[in-house]
Amino acid sequence: MEQSQTPSRILLVDDEKAIIDNLASFLERAGFAIAVALDGEAALDQVARLTPDLLVLDVLMPKMNGREVVRRLRQQDNWTPIILLTRVGQSTERAMALEEGADDYLNKPFDPYELVARIRAVLRRRAEAPRQMPLAMATRVRAGDIVLDRTARRVEQVGKPVELTARAVALLEYLLLHAQEVLTRERLLDAVWGWDYPVATRAVDARVAELRRALGDDPDAPRLIETVVGQGYRFVATVEIA
Amino acid sequence: MRRGQWLRRWRLGVSLIPLSLGVAAALLWQAGLFPNPVLTLRLRADVGTLLLVLGTMLTLLGLPAAVVAVTAARRRDRDLEAAHSACTDDRRCFLQRLDHELKNPLTALRAGLANLASLPGGRERDAVHTSIEAQVLRVNRLVSDLRKLVELEQRPAERVPVDIGELLAEATQLAHDVPGREATLNLPQAPWPLPPVLGDRDLLALACYNLLENACKFTRPGDAIEVRAFEDGQSVVIEVADTGPGIPTEDLPHVFDELYRGENARTIEGSGLGLALVRAVARHHNGAVSIRSRTGHGTAVTMRLPLA
């Protein structure tokens, strides 16, 4: 798909030269045009000068860290899609992630092919609603009769609170923010649990079952969470800012 | 961190100096104690009041600057805290730093290997590539296990009713995938079935899985693996026993330590963190693990989880 149009321009920001060098040529080979920056200040300059289509941003960097870069951009109403290289497993990180509004997160060390998959997914999602505040920045999101309050970590259905475990809420949040995308169990594990042990995929199934039970979603005729056989799960309802 | 806080206070303090000098001067003037008679002669206005006004103005100018600086510093600290979470003890700090130092080179290595794979090459080069990749993934697994261990001690565990029998059944199923291993599961029905344990399902599943994985790894084809669980009034007790080669007595006290490898375990692949994770999960649930073993006979690992 990328070949027929002009390639998407990615700004890669990391203070580690070895990562920049290897990832830049890998991403170029995957069909993207790459610019690089070695610290946060340089990243902001580059964003202003080059208006890239997407940023891949490390968190711990000299001069200005990745989180500050996201904050500054969002404060200027700059909604350039951002993939932040960190994990959002714990509640404090989750709260920060909400405040920042990055589009996706990837934990180092990652599989470079996974990075390409996420870049494509984020670009596709954003292409459908360009220049709008992304869902990732919304405090409350709605899908049909379900409302998720991301700050309070509460879920309501037809105005009534739904009782869920903290991890089920986190899983629902990730599904909602990545609606219409097929998410493998491995990816959900990495994003929501921050783990990858062999049988852990069962943990994902157990939480999906919990969500379906609590939200009254029939796996055979899903309104919300669809099982994609051999691949994973997909949130099928339309999600909007509430 | 501590130095940062001190600096911040110091900055606030400095911005208050002009005000305090002004107040002091005003008081001295009022009391007629101002030490400089020349000033007294030259100035008609109330010098003390003048100084007070001057001091107040400087403070008003200085305070916002200090507040802005403090806010920025707080935000910076919060980011750092998130990056390093609470480093409350040396061991955890060490593990966290190790994870941090390894993840960048590993990220670069994996991207480099992916580049290499797309370059033209012969069968020999492919073989080298495959071998290096396997080793990189092995280090990758070690890093991810270390991270699990650190996070596990920090994350607040969920407390929902968990059916241990179901978790053991899932884990036992795994043993059947290992050639030559037959694991039997024995769950009580009398006097009543196993009661649920209040805890974190994902963590408990991880512990059960690790126990079974260990039993499979340290046994030979044909050895028996028995999984059982019962309730003794205070706890749910889980036991995974095998007829494997056993663990030498001198190794036994250390098998739950991170990265410890006994004499017999050196040749067996693994991160050396399996039992350390089990112990961390047990402690997280206010439980405990213990091990009994006899060389030439077998091993039994017992995990106790308190009843609600």
C-alpha cells in the first residue's frame, strides 16, 4: 500500500545511536521515510520543520524526555500520532498516559516487526479522523450503551455502574482505544499486563470472558468483543469521545 | 532526589530574603535602632517603610519564579519516579537498573538482526543468523522475567476469588505437551471441594504454571509428576511432586534465589527465575513456598495460600 503513495514520514527519536541506526534502516526497508533526532529538544525542532506523519519516541532522553515532548506538542494542539517507547502497566503510568495522549505504547526491547505493525495501525486509525483530538486523549469514551471513565477507572452501562476487576477495566480501555483493530493475545498481554509467559494467553481469554459476562456480550453474536479465530480479539462497536 | 528537594526549599527561601530584610529594617526603624545615621539625615521619607516596600516587591517578583521552578522540578521528579518506580531496597534497585541497562542494547540488537535477515546471504550466513537470534531472544526472556519479578513485588495484587483447581488443571495440561511426561492431578471432593483463594488470578496462574514447567524440566521421560491440592483449615496447600533425579542437599536452601543454578540444573535451559517468581507470588498473597528433595528419589514443592 505504501509504495503507491508517497511514503509516510516517521520521526524516530532516541538518544541511543545504535538503536537509531538499526531501526532507521529497518523502517526504511519497510517502506517509510525516516528522519531522526537524538533528544527531545531536537525532536520538537524537527516536528516543527518537517511535520512528520508519526513520531516514535523514547522516554528517557537527555535535555527533554519523551513525556515532556508529548506534553508540549499536545499543549500546542499538535495531534501528530505518537508511539511512546515505554510500558503503561501500573496505575501511575496509566494516569500519565492519559494526560499525555500518546497513541500507542511499546515496551523495550521490542520485536521490530511489531513496531512496523503498530505504526501502520496508528496511521490507519488516524487517517480515518485526521486533525481531530485522538481518542487517546479523551477522559471519557463511549461505545453504544457503555461509558468508560478513564480517570475514575469506572465503567457504566445504561448509566449503571458495572463491577469489573482493575485489569478487566485496563483491557477494556485498550480494546476501546484500538477499536476495529485485530489485537493478538500476545499484544494485549504486552500492553495491558506487561508480561509474556507461555500460558499467559489464557489470562487474556479469562479477562475477555469476564468482560463479556459483565457487559452481557454474547461471544456467538458479539456487539462488542469479537473473537477472530486463530488471531485474537477485535472491538467491533463504534467508539467516540463521551 | 533529596538534593533536589533541598534545592527547591532553598530557592523558596532565597525569594523570601528581601521580604524578611525589609521587615527587619522596618522594625529596626520603628524602634529607632536603625544603625546608619547618614541615611537618617538624608532621607525624608520613612526609610524602613521604603525598604519594606522594596523587599515586598522583590519577593513578589521572586515567588512566582520560585513556584514555577518548583512545579517544573516536581514534574521532572514524577517522571523519574515513574521510570525508576520506588527503589525501596538494594536488590530491587539492582534488578531495575539491570533491566534498564539491558533493554537498549537488546532493542538495537533485535533491529540489527532484522536488518541482517533482509540482506542477501547464503545458507551459512542464515545458520549464523538463526543462532545469534536464538541467543538474543534468550537474553530477552531473561530481561522480561527480571521485569516480571520486580513488577510483581510492586503491583497491587487483585483480591478476587480464584479457583485454584482450575488453574492447576490448566497447568497440568501443559505437562502433557512435553514428550514422555504424564502429570496426574488430584483435587479433593471430600469433605468438600477446594475453596477459592482470594487473590490475583493471573499471578496465581503464573505460579502454578512455573511449578509444572519446573517439574517437566527436571524430570526424565517416564518419571511421574503428581499435582495435588487440599485445604487444612488455614490454607489451601498446593503440591507438585516428581520422581525426578532430585536436588542435592547443599543446593536446596538456594533454589528460590534469583538466577541460582544448582549443579544438576546447569545444562537445563531456563532463566533461573522460575522458582523465584513462585516465591514472589506466594509472598504477595501472604503465603509461602517450601521444597523437599532427595537425590535419586524426587522433589516436592509446596505452596501455601491463606484462606480468606
